[in-house]
Amino acid sequence: MSYSYHRERSYSSRSGSRSSSRRRFKESLIIITIVLAIIIALMFVCLKLWQGKNELQNSLVEKSVIVKTYEQELSILRTLNPYHVGSSEVLQEAVNNIDLFPGWITRVYPLPENHEKAMYMMDLGSFVMNETRFSLSSHQRYGIPKPNKSMYRMNGLMPSHVKGRHQIGIEFYINDRKLVVAKDKSGIGSCYARVDVNQKRVIDKHLRIFTRYNTEQMLTGEVELNKGLFPISAVFYCDKRSDFNGADVEVAISFRQPNQSSLSVERNSIFHIYNPQGVTAKL
């Protein structure tokens, strides 16, 4: 009996030891799993915080660019209003002082990634465009930097001599003499035009142009106006991936008053305010 008793007791002791070892092993696995889960959770939180920090920095940079752009716009508007009167009185003051001259105030920009971002860019320079048909490289004659491809943003005042519906036409001409185009190939591009009159969108469209089939494309839009002078703005450019450079693209802007039968092109269709006395008085 003594032998059997000792053997059973030894077996029971070994079984208890193995059971205790398995229990400790399971507890260790649980602790390790919990620690790993905490580490993974902390890494995930750190990653989110890092992404949030980058997004915040990007947002601050973007807002800084927008603020600078608005400041530039405000500076330009102050320049365009040399009379120190309210914005509602500027046009009347310009008419009274005979300070209206033909032409668009034209600003030159590098090509935007898309037309939504065009309003938040800094221009490369500006000049007065007093031409009825012009290329998107016209700025080179005014000492402005010479990007091969650029965007024009134009502002002016549009006279409405007769109350009613006015029509505006934008025509793109592609001069492909400099393009190497075989008979079975074509110059391909996408050009964008936007026109606003009196805070109303008149034209807003992308054009796909294939020079093999057509080197001219026309866009038209209409707006209802009373008699008077109204602000007008326009944006023109061809995408970076287009086969055309600025010198290859010409734009013509035409107008039709309610009492006219067709669109016409005239130098006196758009005006801008110019008062050199207002500028020199500040010196």
C-alpha cells in the first residue's frame, strides 16, 4: 500500500504541476495579447494624430494662400477704384470724370490644376487687352514672364445700351501651323472658357478640340440686362495635356445687343476705369 500510495501521490503532484504550468502559459498568452492590442491601439491613435496634423498643416497652407489671394484682389480693387467712394458709386464717378477707356484688365496665371482652383492663384502680371481677337501668349509683348501655356483672367465693364437679352460669343481658333500633324494624326486638346456678367454665369464649358476635323469652336451664352454699365469677367486657358501652346490658341469675343440681328466684334464693347491723377495723387 505504501508503494501505491506514493505512486498515486507522485502522479497527482505531476498532474497538478502540469495543470499549473498550462494555466500560467494561458495567463501569459492573455497578457501578451492584451499588451499587443494596447500597442496596436496606441500606434493607430498616433497614426491618426499624425494624419490629422498633416491635414491641419495643409489646410493652414491652403487658407494662407487664399488669404493672400484675397488681399491681392482687394489691392487690385482699390487700384480700380481711385475715387475713394463706395463701390456702388464707382461707375457713375468714372462716367462723370470720363475715365472709361476701351479694353480688358487682363491678368496672366500659370495653368491651374482645375478651374475650381483658378480663383486662388497668384498672377504673374497684368496688362490692358484692347484687341477683338488675341492669342494666349499676348502677354509676352508686355514684359510678363513667358510660360508656354498660361491662363487669362479678364475683367471689364460691359455697356448695355438697350434693356433686354444680350448674347455673348466666345470662339476658339487653333493655329496648328507649328504643330507637326500628319494626315492620319490630329492635334488634340481641351480648352476652358467661363464668362460672368453682373454676377451671373453666362458661359462655363470645357471644349474638346481635334484639329484634324475642326480648328474652330464657338460658345454662346445669354444674359438679361437693364440699360447701364455692368461688370464682366472671363477666364480662358487650355489644359496642360493639350497639344497646343499659348501662341497656338486664339480667342475672339463677340457681343449682340437686343436691337442687333447678329453677333459683332468691336473694340468699344468692353471698358475699364483708368484715372492716372488718382494714382499720382497718392505719391
